Amino acid sequence: MATMTAPPEAAIVKLDRSSARIKWITAFSMMTLPGLGTAAAAVLLWQGIFTATDLWLFAGMYLVHMFGITIGFHRYLAHKSFKTSRFFEGVLMIAGSMGGQGPIMYWVTTHRRHHRFSDRDGDPHSPNLAGAGLAAKLRGLWWAHMPWMLSDESSSWRFWAPDVLRDRRLFFYHRTYQLWMVAGLLLPAAIGFAVEGTATAALTGFVFGGLARMFLANQAAWCVGSLSHMFGGRPFDNGDRSANNWPVAVFTFGEGLQNNHHAFPGSYRHAVRAWEPDLSGWALTVLGRLRVVRDLRQPDAAAIAARRARGPRGDRAAA
Ligand SMILES: [Zn+2]
Ligand SMILES: [Zn+2]
């Protein structure tokens, strides 16, 4: 991919005042309201007002949320690292929408822009652009974790994701995002009610499997943009600060292996070595064997060795 030093005019759109306000209120609500639910879950746990069903709902919905974002939105939609049926595509888009990280056009355009400008001017969420010194680094880390979503700019749909824009069946999941996001909150309430048969179970299912799950899974996911671009191992010289952060990788099913991922963005696996934690990569390998997904892309051993030997981005551009 050609390197780009400054964002082109068409790639980043400055929002008008009312659109910026709507974006701010939406993003702020999605960041904070599930947090209130998490506080409620903590009180319920402390008071002993929960059942095993609530804990299973939390775990089950965490899996749906994280697989939806990592396999669906990230590896399938943003990077096209494998192919699948229209049916399973729908399953992935609905599961990803339940994550509450925004509709697919927002997600894909933001993410592709992140790869293009990784840790340089134009990156929507780099923790490394706030300056030198401890205070600036901490400020950058916090900004890249959440407040970046409150910015008054948007990534151009036409520039970053014309392929998704053209695909009417895929775009359907963009238009119906809110429906799936709310369904992801109500589903655990309905299951809680069906299993336990009480209104309290519906409420605790909503709190544990809906709100607390959304908040905690997204906190983990946002660590990919913050911690995994600051702390961790760097086996590949990508010309950015992407790092392999194992704790983040465990909670995000492999996404914390950012250094590997920026070296091979089109690979369905984020692990380069077998022991690196990449639950979504392992799941895709199994789904490939079951023929649910196909044409799984990954670099072979020679490509990995060649990439390891290669110098930083500047050398690569010249090669
Ligand atoms: Zn990254
Ligand atoms: Zn990516």
C-alpha cells in the first residue's frame, strides 16, 4: 500500500454544528449509559441479587459481542480476510451491531483510516500524537481510549468504503443498526425471563447480559486502540507504535496483537506464532474446517520471514 503523509481533503469530513452535536450526544451516551448499568451490576453482585443464569448471560453475550466485532466488523468487513455465505454474513453483522460500537459504515471507515495513517496525522485514535513527556503520554492514552469518538469530524464513506456502500444487502445492516443494538440489550432480558420466569430475572438479565456486557467488552475493545498502540512487543517494524499486548489480546480474542495485525492486515489470524492468544483466529480456523467460512487469507512462512527481515515503512516504500 502506498504511504500517505497528510490526509487528503476528501478522506476526512468536518461535520456541521448540528451533526457534530448529534454525534457527540450519541457517542457520549454509548460510552456512559452502559457504565451506569455496570455500576448497577456491581451493586447486585454485592447484594447477592443475581443467579447463575445472569453470569451465563454475561459470558454468552460477551462472546456474541466480541466475535461479532472482531470476526464480523473487523476481519470480514474491514479487511475482507475471508469469504462466507450471505446468511453467515448477516449473523456476523447483527452480532457486531449488538456491540454498540456504531453502525458498520462508521466502524469500517474509521478502521481503514486508522490503518492508513497509523500513529500519524490523520489517525482517528492514536495515543502517540499528544507530545512527549509523561503527562502528554497519559493524555494521549486516555484520548485514544474514548474521547476521540467525540470529535467533530467523520471519515468519508465514499473514500474509505465504496465497496460496502455499493453492496445493498450489506448496507441493510447499516440502516438497521439501532434495531440490532437494542436487540442485543433485550435478548438477555428475554432469555433471563424464559429461564427463571420472573420479572426480576428479566431485569438482571438486561443489566448483566446487556449493559454490563456492553460496557466491559467495549472497554476491552478500546484498549486495542489505546494500550496496544503504546505497550507491548514489536516483532515487526511497521513504522508505527502498534504493539502485541497479550492481556488485551486475551480479552479481545486476538485484537491486542496489533503489531502482528499491522504487519499483515489482510490475514484472518492475528497470531503469527501458534501460542499467541487469538481466539477469533482459532474460531475462524474451525469455521473454515466446517465450511462455514472459506478463502481464509494468511501469509505463508516465507512471507512472514521476509516481513521480519524488512526495515521500517520508509525502506518498504522504496523497495
Ligand atoms: Zn492499530
Ligand atoms: Zn485492522
